Amino acid sequence: MIQALFDWPTPRALAVWAALAVCLLLAPLVVGSYALSVLVLVLYFAYVGQAWNVMMGFAGQLSLGHSLYIGVGAYVSAVLFVRYGVSPWAGAVAAMAICAVIGAVIGFLAFRFSISGVYFALLTIAFAEFSRIGFDHISFVGASAGLFLPVAQRTHNDLLHLRGSPVMFYYVMLALSALALFLCRALRGSKTGYYWLAIREDQEAAQALGIDIFGYKMRAVVLSAAMTSLGGVFFAFYYNNLFPEQIFAINRSIELILGPIIGGLGTLVGPLLGAFVLTVLAESLRSATDALGLNLPGLQLLFYGVCLMVVIIFLPNGIWPALKGRLGFDDDRRSGD
Amino acid sequence: MPLDLLANVTIGGVLTGLVYGLMALGLSVIFGVVRVVNFAHGEMMTVAMYAAVLAFAWFRLDPLWAILPIGVLLFVFGYILQSRLINPFITRPEHSQFILLVAVATILTNGMLMIFGPDARNAQVGYAYDSFQIGPILLDKVRVYAATAAILVASALFAFFRYAPTGKAIRACADNQLGALVVGLDVKRLYALTFGIGAACVGAAGCLMVLLIDVTPTLGPVYTLLGFTIVIVGGLGSMAGALLGGILIGLSEALAGLLLVPSAKSMFGFALLILVLLFRPQGLMGKRT
């Protein structure tokens, strides 16, 4: 795993990565506040997409209920902060621990009873929906009336308590996405990563080769859950309000998985590229309909749906696998795809 | 708790559950044969509900009779959807199919939002507030009619799959796709027919739902999930299971609304789903494979 970190990509890929890193680091100095908010969204989706990709893209376990970990992560850190004044970073550790346990429980139940495929996906939805309705009735966390964080003062950045300007949130999210990227890169080159790929491609063959499929699937779920919960912590402190109806909603799970699938499932670049393409697409559709004076509700999402359909029909493996061959990248060669 | 209230709520729940069951039957037929999870099922029902509301507003057509034209309409929609869009996806992985149907659902929901706006609509039939009285038990007329119609449609479907040659051919596809190909069945066309039949089923259920609830463009996802819950609880591929699952969910919602807070009612459905998935993944009436 450590070795993989020093396994450099090709010079060409390295140059592109470096250029991208510089652009992202300098972006807040150049762009306006609207573009910055879009970039924060891109990074958020890139991060949670990467987290989801660990489970589905690497290990082949389809979860449609990741809003559960976003929601629990958000609520744990926000409640600790609002009620007990605990720093969000300590709260994040608690959130990760709790989500890891939840992921382990769901994984244990599902894999012990050998539930897979569509049934597993439905089980994850059921847990997320169950929690949504449950949180709606827990008055300690504000129930359906919502939980509010004291509104951030924009003049002074308090990194310890995650209170401050959008620029601070941008860098926090950038750091998280970069960490997730490195972690996933290292994982994919590791023994665990190869075992996951084997399970994803053919679970029975992997088992026949002596891979502990239960254990490795558990690792994927637990890691993915813990990583996703950090996205929830960010969500809580960036938006400052939490409603179970919104944060546990199935839409939250769906929007999170579109990026990696459209970008390229199981690749490292996919979640990042997918998040960028989809978020920018959604925002430009909004600007375009606004500019044309068409404020018809639903129009923009209708176009979004059409674009989604076109991409999935013509690029079944996502954008990145179609793109990288033409760009001459072989960064993903180790995945064998 | 007065006993007659409990009886009223129980019977009301069962009657509503039969309509849920009809909706889920469409989902079950589609998944059982085509092996594609129709993530746009609730959205298709919403389309049918709007069609029923319009048919009532324009032609004073009772939603119970609107089942026939709207069933045909949805059949055509489902047939085209499957033959043009989904057939190339049947060999693709699940997540790919999922995105395609999520895209269909997004387009349907937002198309309806653009056409009809966000406000709730309904069809006020003349008998909306009438009821039958049997001793101490009061039955809403709409529920009785809707449940009866649901049973009739489900029976027609059951008979089709049991006795009609096309129905038998579809069952053959579901049992063994390769075998069906070998004996010369046009599997792709049968898939399109099946999706059409499933869509007609949910279309009929949509007409009946108009009698029970108001329609808004964003109703879809809740009913898609409800459909999954029912189908898994009852047992995928089992037609009787879908109806039984519908009754169980309708009943649990009604009782939860009476005994606890009404807003927590769907929690029971999901709890039931989790338990069934864990301990009887083939569903209550499903066969173990």
C-alpha cells in the first residue's frame, strides 16, 4: 500500500495532475463567489463519489442508500457541536466511528445472509428511509422541524470550529477530495484492492481462490461508510441546517452515485470528472434557462435527465474510460480496464 | 380503543392495500420477466393519475372506466420504452440500467411539473364521500370500488399468464431465456409486451389511486419505493405475493396511523422490508431458488 504511493504515474499524466492541482489551489483567488460555490459542490460530489466508488466501483456492492451515512455523519457532528460545543473535527471522528459501525451492521446482515445485487441495493435504501422517518420523530435532534447551527460569521475563519467563509470550506473540501484520491489510489494498488476487483468481477471464482469474500466486502462497506460520513459533516457545517426529509432523502443517495457512474465506475478519475461534468451541466442549464427568461419549474431538471440518458446510452462505461484512450493516459492500467 | 373503529381502519387498510398490490403487480411482472428494476414505476403511476384527472375534467370520465383507455395508453408507453430504450440495456450491469431508469423518472417527473405545475389535483367523483354501512362498519365507496377493480384487473392478468399462449410464452422467457430463444420465441418482443403489460397494470392502479389521494408531480419516488417494498415482502415473481404484500403494507400503514403517529406509518413498511430481506429474502410467497 505504501509502495503504491510512490508508484508514479506517467509523466504526461503527472503533468496534467500537477496543472489541475495548481488550478484548484489558485481558483479562489480568481473566481467569483458564485463560481466558488459551484466548485465547492463539485469537490463535495467528487469526495462522496470517491467514497461510494470504494464500495461499488472497487468491490462491486451496489449501495443506493448512502444518504444514510451522509445524514448520520451530519447529525452526529452537528448535535455534538450545537449541544455540547464539541469541535467538528472531534465530531467527525465520532461520526466516522458511528457510520463505520452502521456500515458494519448492514454489511454483516446482508453478507451473512448472502444478499447481493438488487436485493442488497434495496436493503440499503430501506435502512436509509427507515432512518429518515426515524430522525423525523427524534425531538432531541429537532425532529422534522430541523436542526440549525449558529450561522457562520463570514469575516473571521475559525478552522477549529469550521466557522468561516466559503473559501475556507473550499480548501477543506479540496483537502478532503485530494486525500480521498490518494487513499483510493493506494488502495487500488494494494492487495485489498486486487481482492476487491476479484470479488467484483466474479465472486465465486474469488472465493474458490481462497479470498475471504465476507471479510473483504465488510472492509469495503465500513471504509466507504466512514468516508461518506465526512461528507455529511461538511454538509452540516457548510449549509448550517439539517432536515431529515432532505439529508436522508433517496435523491441525496442518487445524486451522489451519478458522478462516479457517469465519470467512469471503478476508476480514480471517474468520480472527480463525473462530479465536475454533472455539477457544471446542472449549473449551466440553470444559467441558460435564466438567461432565456424561461423560469419554467422542471425544465432544467428535464434537460438534466435527457443528458443523463444520452451519456448512459452512448458511453456505457462512463466518460473517463472513453476519454483516456484518446488522451494517451495509461494511468489506470493497473486496474486492468 | 373502540372495536368498531379498529375494524373500520383494518378493512380500509386492506382495501387500499389491494390497490397498492395492483401497482406492485406491474413491478413484479416486469422484474420477474425482464429482470430490470423499474425505477420509474411510481413516476409512471403519476402519469396515469394525471391522465385520469384530465379524463375526468374534460370528458367527465369516471376514473374506474378510465382504466381501459389509460391502461392502453400506458401499455403503448411501456412497449415503446422497452423496445426502444431498455432492450439494449438488458445485458448491461444493474447500475447502468438504474441510471437509465432514473433518467426516465427524472424526465417524467419534471415533464409533469412543467405541464401541470406543483399544485395538487384530484378528480371529485359524485360518490367521493358516500359509504356503505354493514352493521357498525362503514366502508368508503371509493375504497370498495377501487379494491374491486384492482381484484378484477389482477384476475384478468392472472388468467392471461395462465391460459393465453402469449402469457405462457412470457412465462417461458422468465423461466429460461435461452430455452425460450431455442424454441424460437421472439424474446425481445415478449420483453416489450411484458413491460407494456406491467405499465398497463400500474396505469390501472394510477386510475384507482386518483380516487384515494391527490396527485402532485413529485409523488413518484415514494410509490416506487412502496412498490419495491411490497414486491420484496410478497416475493418477486409471485403474483399472489404482490397482492398479499400490498394488503400487508396497506394494513400496517392504516394501523400505524391509528395506533401511533400517522407520519411514522411508512417506517413499518421499511422495517418489514428489512426483516423480510434478512430472514426470508425470497419473500413471503416466493419460491426459494
